[in-house]
Amino acid sequence: MTLQTAVDDGPVTPTPEGRWHRLVRVPLLLLQALREAPLTVALTVALWVIGGLTHSLGAGPPQHLVVQVGVGIPALSAGHWWTPISSLLWCSGIAAYLVTTAILVVIGPAAERRLGVARTVALLVGGQIVGTLVGTGLVRLGIAVGETWTQGLDQQNAVGPGVGLFALAGALSFKLTALWRRRLQLLVLLVPLVMMLYIGHLQSVQRLVGSLFGLAVGALLVRDKGTLRPRRASHNETRVLVALCVAGSAIGPLVASLYRDAFGPFNTFSDLYFSRPPTKDDIDYACSVSADDCAHLKSVLHFFESPGRLMAALIPILLLVLAEGLRRGLRLAWWSVVVVQLLWIALLSWLLNLLLDQAADLGGRAVVWQLVGEALLMPVLVLLLLLVTRRRFDLRLPGRDLWRLGAVIGGTFLASCAAYVGIGWLVRDQYEPDATLRALVKGLPSEFLPPAYNDLVFSYPVAVGGTAQALETYCGLLFWVVALIALLLALRQPWVHEDAADAARARELLTRYGGSTLSFISTWDGNHYWFDERGEAAVPYRVLSSIGLATVALTTGDPFGEPAARERAVGGFARYCDARGWTPCFYSVTTQTLQAGEQLGWRSLQVAEDTVVPLPDLAFTGKKWQDIRTSLNKAKKEGITAEWWSWQTAPLAIRDQIRSISEEWVADKGLPEMGFTLGGLDELTDPAVRVLVAVDRDRTVHGLTSWMPVYQDGRPIGWTLDFMRRRSDGFRGVMEFLIASAALGFKEEGARFLSLSGAPLARADRGREPTTLQKMLDWMGKSLEPVYGFRSLLAFKAKFQPEYRPMYMLYPDPAALPNITRAIGRAYLPHLTASQGVRLMRKLSS
């Protein structure tokens, strides 16, 4: 990697990796990991060699061999005690060999490195033995109590090391960071559970037991028992986990469709999720009963022999697209998934009512309730999960993009309907019987639903001619291809302000004229903008209100724009708020805005302390800089360097570690990250934000800081510190090292200053007698210190010998202070739940 050194002991700027370099680097890293994982290599080679020697690679071991090496009720009943171990050395077919190898290559090296070879062997073999024996025992118990779907497992013998691998993954998860611990544990439980519920084979039960065993052993191996406490996921991570659950509910029936004999309890109505073509027996029976039914099934078979067969997977594909929208936190995706689940519940409820009328032929009402109830459980659970986490999905598509999406989908739908009915009427003699206009309109629902739903919609004429069959095949298919692509593109586009035009206009003003050290936070999501009549100044603000309480317009820092217009903006914004019945409050503003507010008779209160480090004469010499020099020297000795990145150009490994470090910080706090004037991961994605990362020789990230520009005349003249995170077990002086490195780099670039940002609810002692309100605010800062450490942060910043600049809150009426206080609390903690509020109170009182 080419490095361009900015200054001695300063940060470096790595050359971003190209796509080809990244593609080459992945297998190289994989080979390096395998070189350090002898057990993984040995087991992988053994699997393929034994499979090849026993002719098992294609379709699994021959039946006579399965009886000897597979584990199940028949094998254990025959006294084959060795099968729990021997089953580890074979797989059930080429697909199983490939999937198992992929899991082994990913999990194995990490387990050998973090758990050690001895423990890895013990967990793999022990998990295989416990999982296969206990899983088989549970199936035997299910048969004894009459559980329907277990009846078909009494003759199965299973092979494959998947049981032990899932146990190993479960134990390994406790050695990972909070981010990947939570994700791996979810996958370790979700994958075998979905496989068991939809496929229902013996090994899926054994894998689930193996996963539970691995998680239990991993919990016992944890030295720090605090790790076992339920940890809060960050806002973004909750979205990822919910998206994984929705994707799992979609992939389950999709994977089950690949198995000819899938009979899991949730697979009873799987045809409604993934349509299957009629069999020869189905067609022969239909033709023996009715000519109309015969023609209909032959038409369906022709549909499956054309590209239209893609419609069979419509519902799983739709849910996967919507899961991507959930991952990005979009309200549109949340509502769409809720509607899909409600429609599915309604359909199953209708089927339940229908089947209850035929209960006598199906084995009784209890059997019908069990079959439908099992199928209903998954959509009900997904719906409950969405309702519990609904506040996490609050991002909305801009109105323009929503209208555009609606126009594309609606226009395509109308065009497809017009083509099917209009062209179908022109070639009506190509239907059997000849199509009428009314019959074609009645047939429209079948065009846009998967083939399995044909029996649930109105009867429609059967296409027998070429043009008619093309209409039947492509009208619905083309609509869904366009609709799903348009939906995916809309859900994946970068999030912008709901009022994107005003945001762009405000940013142009900020870049041209500049603002305070905190003005760049006005570009963050959640802000609205007021502009003066001449368009020379802007005030970023957010509106916060509660039921029965006054509405507060809370500004994000100072007005910015043309210098003379900034002072006028205070009064102009106050009049704007007054006309709407809002209470204005200027928050975290500088002395200039303070003076403009005092001219209007407003009150003020210091709410933070900005810390600014001048750069032109900066030199880390003298006793007062001893701690900073120590950090720089120690980092150099330990091979730690500071690298500049932007989020877009940073390698995937760097970004993943940043997410993990941030998630670990959130998990340790047990409280949500604060917002408003404090940025998070989302704010790193702005191309103007620079990220400084401390990495060692092994490319491990020890900490990071992000820096926002402070503009003047269209270029940055200073930089403001925003996001700070460090690895819990990393280099102790990493923050001092990163800030000092950034200062050296900015100085070399010609910047005038850097701001270490404002410390909320903390202030420097200026020897003045505080007012009663100021004493109350100081008390609040002292009370919150054990949780958020604002005063400790201010003391840390003192190491850099900064200039202290007070930041104020301006408000027009003391009577409005209670409402303003609530508004500020909601701005900083918009997603604080009742349980987190109780936890916060407990921490403050402890």
C-alpha cells in the first residue's frame, strides 16, 4: 500500500484500494487464515477425500454405508454407538459438501485462533455427540407423544459435521465483539430453527440442539460474567437484526422448496410461499375428471416451462427486497412487511375456516387447528417483532422519490393490465373457450399472483395460442420485475433530508460564508431550515412537541450565512416561530448570537464549553504537553499509525471494525447513543467528514475520530471533532494519539484551528457566581457524569491546552423552560424507551 506521509509523527493518507485489489486480497487473507488453522484444513481435506473414496460426493453416502455411519433412531436402535462421531466425516450430497466447507473455512480459523486447537476439537466433537444424541432423543419423544411431523423421522439416519460446527459457532460467538457476538448468535439460532421448521429433517433438529449446546458452553467459558447480561443493540444494529429475521422467514420456505421431501411443521402451506408445477399424476387425475381442469393444469405446466416460473418465488423475493429496506430503517419497508404479514395471516385464517368444514375428512378439528396454527405462528411472530421495534424504522423517502416510485409501479401496472385485456381481446380466439372482455378482466388477478393462488381467484380463460400464452406469461412477470427493481433502487438510495432542496441551499450558504465550530451539524438528518427574506442567512432547527405541551423550535447551533444577516436572523426566526405558535430556543450558540438575543430581551444559560486549539504555533514541547508526547512515542514504539480515510473509500475491514467498536460501546453503556449535537455512525458517511483511524501492524483498529469542516470563503479553515471511539482492549493512549496526529496533519495543511467540540453540561470555572438556573444545570451535569462523563470529557480535552469558549442556550420566556428542557431531552435521546429510562434513573441513583 502506498503511503504519503503528511508530517513526521502525523497521520498518513493510504491510497484507496481498487476493486481488483480488493478481489485479490480476499482469497489471500483467506489463505493466510487457513495456514494458521491446521485443524480446519485437516477436517476439510478429510471430508472431501473420504467422500471421494466412498463415492459419496454426488448424492451422499450409499444407503448401505449410511446405515453404518449415519446417526438416527435406526442406527442407535441397532447398537451402532459410534455413529455420533462417524457421522461427522460425511455429508449428504455435493451441495452439503460445499456449504459445510464454506462454514468450516469461515468458523474454523476464527475458533482455532480465539479458542485454541484443543478447545476447538472438544467443542466440535462434543457438540456433534451431544447434538446428534439429544436431537435424536427429542425426535423419539415427539413420535411417542404423537407430534405429526416427527412421524416421518423414525427411519432417517443423518450425516454431516454441521451439528458440531453450529455448536462451535455458538461457543465462538462469546469471544467476539458485541456487534458480531449478537449477529452470530442470531444466525446460529435462526438458521437451524428455520431449517427445522420448514424442512423438518432429522439433522435440522440435531443442528438446533448443537447450537444450544454451543451457546451454553460458550456462556460457561466466559470469564467476565457481565458479557452474559442482555446488551442493548444500537439503533442501526436493531434494524439489521430485524431485517435478518424477516429475511430468514422468507428464505426458509424458499430453501425448503429445494427438498423434495421437506415436511417441517411450518411447511404445510409452503406452496403459497413458493409455487410448484403440477406433477404428471396431478394432470392425469384432472384430465380424468374434467376437461376444463385438464386444460387449466396443462396451461399452468406451460407457464412453469417458460420464464414465468420466476413468479413462483414472488413472495420470498418481495420479502427479501423489503428486508433491505428494513436494514436501512425505512418506514415504507416497515409498513410493506406489516401489510404482507397481515395478508398472509388473513389468508391462513380463511383457509382455517374452509378446512374446518372438511375436518372430518382431514382427521378431525384438532388436526386442522394444529396444521394451520403452526403455519400461522411465523407471520404472527414476525408481525410482533415489527410492532415492538417500530420506532427504529423512522426514515421516510423524500416525497419526490415516493411519487416517482408510485408513478413507475402504478404506470407499469396499468400498462400490464391494458396489454393483457386489450391485446387479449384482439386475439380472443386464442383462448379456450373464446375470451370475452369480462372474462379477461376477471382473469387479471391471476396475472399478478403466483401460480399457487390460481385456485383462489376468479376462473379465467385458458390461453392456447402463442400470443395469448405470451400475454399470460409476461404481463405479470414484467410488472413484478419492474416493480421489484424500482422498489429495491428506492430503498437502497442514500438517505437525504426530507426537504432536500432546502438542505442543499443551506449547505451552499454554510460553505460560502461559514459558521461556528458546530455549524456543520446543521447538515445532519432531522433538521429543517428557515431562510431570511434575502436568502442570505439560515437557521437550522427541529420541531419537538408532546401531546398537551407547547411546541418548541430548537435550533442546531448558530445562524449562518452573510455576517450582517446572522444577527438579523435571530429576530426573524423568532417572528417566524411566533406566527406558528412555537417557542423558539437557540441552543449551543456563541457569544455573537447571545448578544443578538439579549437585544431582544431574551434570557441565556451556558450549556456547554467549546475547546479550541490554535494550530499555527502548535508545538508539543514543554512539561504541559508531556502526556501527549508520551502517547505519540508509545504509539510509534508499538507500531501504531494514524490513517486518514473517508467512509466511502475505507476498506471493508476498516469499516467493519469501526462498526464493531461502536456497537461494543453502545452495549457497554446499556443506553442509547445520544444524538442532536453528538454524531454517530450515520454522520460518518458524509464525504466532507474525515475519519482518522489508529491501526497497528496487523491492521487492527484501536480507535477512531471523525472531523467536520469549518468553512470560510468556500474552503475549510478549521476542523471540529465529532465521533470518538476506542477499542476496549486497545492501545490506552489512542485518543491522545489520534487528536495530536490530527492536529499535526491539519497544521501542515494550513488550517487555523481545530475544535475539540463542546462538552454538554460542563463548563470551565471563570470565577463568576452562577445564577440559580446555572447551579441547577451544573447539578444535572454532575448527576449525569457517571453515565455520560461530560465533565471527564472536558478534563480530558484540557490536555491539549485549548481556549475555552462558552456555548449558550437562548430562550425568550423563563416560563417555557420546562417545555424547552423536555424538548432538549427528546432531541438528545429520541429513542429512549421506558425501560431505558428506568435503567438511566437507576444508574444516576447508584
